Amino acid sequence: VVFGLWQRAWIWFIHNLWMLFLGGLALAGFAFCTVLVGAVSPYWCWKREVWDEKDQQPNALGALSVGFDKSFSLALISMVVLPFYADIVTDVQSLTTFWNNDRRDSYFLINVLAIGVSAVAGVFMLLNEGKYSKGKAVLVALASICQLIPAWCFCMAVYLFLVTSRFKHFKTGLVSVWNVMGLLTSVSLAEGLVEALVSSEVQTHAMIHENYDLSVRKQLLLSAGISVLSITNAVTKLDRRGEIFRYIDGVAFLAGTAPLTSLSFVFVVLCRLTGIISRMLLFPLFSELTQDFFLRYFGIHVGAPLLAGVDLVLQAAMIFRYTRKFTWRLIFAIPNVISPLEPLLLKGDPVASTSIVGSFAAHFIEMAWACFAVLVLKGPSGIGQYFEERPVNQILSYCWIVATAVHFPLLVVIRKWCTLSLPVALGDVPKLAVVDEDKMDNFDKNVPMAIAYALQQDLDLSFRNIGDNDVSKLMEVLPRALALGTVLKELNLSNNKMTAAGMRTLLFDKRISKLQSVNVLGNNDEELLTMLVESDLQTFYVSKHTLEDAETLVKVCRQDPDEEGLSLEQSQMDDTGARFVATMLQNNTTLETLQLDGNNIGDSGAQAVAEALKQHNTTLKTLGMRKNKIGDDGAKALVEALLRNNELEDLNLESNCISSEKKEELKAAFGERSGDIVL
């Protein structure tokens, strides 16, 4: 059979090779045109010299790179929207089939109810994502009922694709501004885990129970197949790196840990797919093989509803055990009947709905009980006679046996050798959480912080009372988050209780080298400037006000030949900061202009700068230190520096605390130079 199928597929491929080539060429052309359209806006910015994309070069190639990044993200959104409506279309065709075959009382009604329940579930999940006003909540609910949310999300994504000139702005618009990704996540989960599940089960049951002709069976098989793929996609995204299960106030939760191309993710897909096929076939086959018993004693077919109902109650009980209250998560008991809504690759407590071991144990016990009941009620001879009369169902039973035989061993392999342990959860260290504790339920608190941080670009941990003792916990989280393929670049640790020692532990760990910016305002700033410059950061914030030219400071300290001027005016720099600048001047040979006006630099800071000019630096031409707190001791040190350093051409010490006598000494030491001295 396998050889025959392979032979037919190969013959079809040979006969349609030319059409496949043309189709691939057309697809490549369409993709290239999409990239060009996405590059129009960044190209326009580049031509008008307003380019500010740091990750790409300011030229036509950089614009194309931005266009490609946006096109790829738009394609991923399309891969969510198109299957959503494909499943809806095939379900409508199935409804038409049931209506035309006079099954309006059962299959048709249940399928319609499935679509309605999924829409209502989508409403609950959407309203749970954020705080909506009453008017906006009504509009969102109506759009969900009418299945319009994915279409709106796609239109908004196309709009952002056309108008944004930076990929960062495109992603921010999708996630934070318009919540496109949050809306798509909610509706795709509701559709895939409620509507697709129920409708595919109804269609599978109709295929097995009814004597439809071949064309109707093919139609039902196509619809059920698309629904199975939709369910598989919905549940595997829990383990797929970069995918999001849920948002809380714009914060991404449950980003998967496995890359698409990894062997562990391939195992997850196969395990989920075979498990879903096994469960989908179990219920109708059990109903068919036990129908005589139930018709004799109950007068109706209750085999499948009974088996599924028992499992539904068990799954709901396991969810309730962790929540201890009736919440929206009880909806997940429905998909858990088919496949547990829980990451297979994570160790530890449940983070989405229930325990992996408990859920699969319930599935295995139910399957064993169903097989035992069929053997007792039907007997081996009765089973053989049934399949002789219904050979198509015999093929489906073989599919069930193969799927089950693959599913459970593969699950054991995944849980034993492929799982990842991320021990620090949001509930373990609440002060490091990205959302308030009262907004999280018990499952959210079990989410590893590395998972919660994985898709954050700007991570805000300010005002969390984080001290040096908490750095070890933070270092268990950040490297793992970065290893998960995160886009985390900016870390805000302002207004905490970290000292220089804690910062050094954090900043010089090579595992977090992907970080580009750190904000430590309001902490103990002693020696922080020195440490930050020694790190690989591009931007940092240390004083009570942002150092607007901090990125330039980093470049200067690293001998960037393109940086000849540095302004640190009104940054509230004190003597500690001035001593750091003096250390930088001792080794720098490119800086020609340094502005330190409007700070809190006193005598010791001025003495440090003067010593650097006296003993080491011979390239600085202009020094501005007006409006500081420099007195006679600092002025004396500057006089000695001027007597030794003849390269300084401009010096501004206006509005300091220097006496008239020291001012005259400064003028005499400055002498006849090409520039001016202002006192």
C-alpha cells in the first residue's frame, strides 16, 4: 500500500513538474514584490536623511532588509488568518452536507453550536486580555461573534506594513499599540481548541456512523483534516519558540522554547498530531462498537458522549485543583479532552491548564477502559463481523492503532529526554515579575520568568526593591531568556537598591552580552560609569537625569575615531563622575571637545581632570566647566595643568567659586593661545 501511494505521488509530481515550477516562480515573484513594497517607507526615510534604524545600514540595501523583516512577520500573520477562514469555509460546506442529507437534528445542530461556542469563548478570552470600556467591549464581542477579528487584524497588519519605516515600530504597533498579536492569539486559540475540536469530532463520527457515498466522505474527511491541523497548530504553539499563548497588559506569556527546526519540536508535532488523531477516532469507534448495548438499555447512542463527558469532568477537576475557583481557564477542559493544553517541553508545575502527567494518565486509563468494554460487550468475533460489514471503518481502526502506538512512546521520549527545566517562576520571586501579582492567577505564577521575559524588548524592573541579593535570581532568568531567542535589548533597573558590586555581577556576565541598554538611575551610582563603559553596552543611564550623549561617551572611551566631541552638560555629574571622565581622558587620543557645564563638579573632580590634562592628554582642544562648584583648590590644579599642557585652546570656568586671585593666575597660565579663556 505504501509503495503504491509513493508511486502514484511520484507519477503526479512528474506530470505536473512544469506547473509546479511556474507556481514556485510566481510565488517567489510575489514574495519579492512584497519585500519591495515593504521597503518603500524606509527607503523614503533614507532619501530624506531621517533614517534611524540602528540594525540596518542607511542605504537601499538597509531599506530592503527592513522590508524583508516586515514581510516575514506579515507572512506569519497570514499563516494564522488564512487557516482560520479555511476551517470556517470547510465547516460551512460540512453544514451544507448535513443539511442536504437530512441530518439537521444532530450533526448540523451540534456543528452550528460548536461555531457559536467558539465565538463566545473567543469573547471571554479577548475581554480577559485587557481592560476595555463598555462600548469597546461590545464592539469586540460583536466582531468576535461575526468572525471578523482575524480579518481586522490582517488589515491593520497590512496598514502598519505600508506606513512604518522601522521594523521596531512595526512590531511595537502589532503588539502594544493595536494588540494585533494578542487578538490573533485569543481568536485562534478559541477557534482551534473549541470549534475545530467539536466540529472535527462531529464530522469524524458522521464518517464512521453514516453510510454516506464516497464524495460526501471525502468532503467530511477534508473538513476534519483541516480541523485536526488547526488543533495541532494551536497546541504546538505552546512549545514553538517565538509564539505567544497569552498576554497580560501587553506582556507576552508562554513563549515556546523550541525552534521550528529542532528535533524536539518535530517530536512535539508528531506527538500532538498522533494523539489528536487517536482521540478523534476513539470516541466514534467506541460508540459504533457499543451501540447495540446502549440501544438495548438506553434507547440512544450514548457511548461517545459518555466517554467524552467523563474525560471532560476529569480535566475540569484537574484545572479547578490548581485555580481553586471557577475561572475562564475552565474552558480549556474542552481541548484537554483531545490534547492537554500545556507545554510538553517544560518541566515543573502546570502553566496553562493542567498537569501533563495527570492529563495523559486520564487519557490512557479511558482508552484502556474503552478497549476492555468493547471486548466484553462485543467479543472478538463480534468485532471481526462488524469490520467485515464496514471495511472503511476497519481502515480507520488501523489508523487509530498506529496513531496510538506512536503517540504514547513518543510522549515518554519527549518528557524524559527533551524537556527543559526553567526553575525560577514568577511566583517564586514576585519582585522580579513583569506584571503585578494580583493580575496573575496560579498558573501565571508558575510561568518561568525566562519564558515571560522571552519576547520583551524593553524589560521594566524599576521600583521593585531589587538588591544585590536578588541578582543571583535575576541571573538565573536573563541568560535563559536570551537563549530562548529573545529580542530583549533594554533593561530598566532604575530606582532599586543595587550597589556597584551587584551591578558588576550583572553586567559582566558573558551570557547576557546581547543586552544593548541598561538603566540604573536612582541606584548607588558609585563606580557605575566605569563599569558600564567597560561592558559591551551601547547605551546606559546612570545619573538622576538621562545622559543624552551616553552612547557617544561609550564610543569615546573605546577610541572611536569618528567621535571628536562629547557633551555631558546638566547631567548632575558630581566629583565621582568627573573622576571617571578624567580616567577616560588619560587614555583617549581622539576627543577634542568636552563640555561638562551645569553639573555638581567640585575641587576634587576638577583636580582629577587637571591631572589628566597635565600628565597624559594632549589632544583635547576645548574644555567647558561653567556653572559648577569649583573653588580655589580646583583652580590651582588647573593652573598647573595649563603650564604643562599647551594644546588646550579654549577654557570656560564661568560661574564657579574661584577667587579673583586664582582667576588672574589662570589667565597668566593660559597665556597667548589661539582660543579664549572665560572666567
